[in-house]
Amino acid sequence: MIPAEVITRPRADETLYSAMARASRYLGTPRPRLLHEALFGADLALFDDLPAGLDRVMASGVFGPCDDGGAGREWTLIQYYAHYTEPALARVAARAMAGEGRRPHAVLGSRWSAAPPPGRLRFCSACCAAMLGRHDDLWWRRVHQLPSVMVCPDHAVPLRFSTVEPADRRKRYVAAIPGTCPPDGAQVVEGREPWVMATLLDLARQSESVLNDCGETHPDDRREAYLQGLDGLGLLNRIGEANLPGIAKAMDGRWGESLDLWPRLRRDGRCEQGWLATLLTGEHVSPPLHHLLLEGLLSARYGRR
């Protein structure tokens, strides 16, 4: 009989990958194919941040009662990556995770590929201590794997890199344990001014809110709200278009060197305008990170008024 602690419902903010890694560790079944067949009766692809095959997982009842939509919202990053898409496309991505059609990554396209989750799993030492205070093991948190999160939104400390190599993560389930989450692991971000760390904490908390937001807003309506907000800040030109040089300057004022932490956002100490142009067109293909940065600018400017 499988011990009860092995097959437990994913814990608070735990990824499905992490729940499978805990089961793999306790069962001594390192090969994903064997684990999937034993638990779900099917040879499924390894579960990543946007896993396919949730229909088989839910039908098995291994993790208790839950529908595909609830599992996607609670155990994956789909809410984050689909938040800024057309509601119809978000539903297509959700169905892809249930095993229908293309892989969800392909459905989301550049909304995922332009800012995917980091290759190396990340953790917060303070979270690890809290986990061990409640349970006898650790787990990988969803919010810590978001590309826009560099510090823990709960403890306001920099995240740390695990020892799990990206290649190992793609081939097998690796559990969060003290060995893979060393308290002296390299920090994701270090040596930054306090005000930069404060901006990163703001961004982490914005990101967590999006990850857990089930609301739907059409991208056309969101873009109109952006333009109205920018207009209120005097950042539209005389014909009502985005003043990209002005917005880029305002972005530098809001986020500063924080923008250097992600590729293609800033060059030679100045915010690039290309990604802003894409964000403010009607194409709706920008990743969540870019939306969050603009929303952070607007909220900060209006918050100070």
C-alpha cells in the first residue's frame, strides 16, 4: 500500500511537478514513465509548468476530487500566462492542458516563449523553514518559478537557485529537499540598492496576484485602459498614440536598473522602446512580465497623486 503522505493533494502554492517529485521520491520511482503508468495508467509527458494530460490526472482521482480547470488554476502557471490573452485563447490553452489539441505552450506562443519560467528551479529559504515547521518535507512553489519574481512575495528576501540542473528538470521529477535547496545557494539577485529590492518586491506581489486571479478582461479593453492611464500622465502624443520615448523614460524612473535583470528590456542604461511598442499595439502577444511592468508604472504614478 502506498503511504498516505506520498499521494497528497498538492500543498499551498505547490506545482504539480513538485507533487509528482514528492511521490517519486517516496515511491523510489525515478523514471517518469513508470510513475505515470502506476498512478494514471498512461505514459504522459513529464509535467512542467504548463502540463498536458490533466484529464488523466483528474480521472485517476490520485490527488482527490478536482476538475481540470481547478487543477490548472491551483497547480500550474496557466493563470499567469493566460491572464493577458483573449479569454477564448485562454480557454483553448486550458483545454490543451486537459489533453486536447496542441501543447499549451504552442497555443500561448510568445506570451510564454518571450519570458518563460527560469530554467533552474528556485526557492526561498524562509519559506523552506516555514514548510518544515508544518510538514516533514519541502515543495516547489508556483510563485517562485514566475519569470517576473526575483524575491519572495511573502518574506521579501531574494530567491535562491536550487541545485537542480535545467536538463535534469526536463527529464525527471526532482524533489525539493535540503540538498537541492541549500540555505547558502546563490541568490537570484544580489548587490542591489534597497530601492531596487523594493521595486522587485512590488513586482513579485503583482505577479502573485495575477497568478491567482480568475477574472477575464479582453485585451482590447485592457489596452484602452493602458492608454487612458498614460494619457492621464501626459504620455500620449497629439493624435492619441503612445509617446514611446516618454514612456521609456518613465519606465526608467519607475524600475531603473531592475530592467537589466531581464533580456531585451534595457540597453546602455535606457529602457528599450521595441517591447513597449509591441505591448501597446493591438497584437496582444506580449508576455505577462511586460504588462506587469507597465501596470506597475501606472499604479505607482497614480498612487503618488
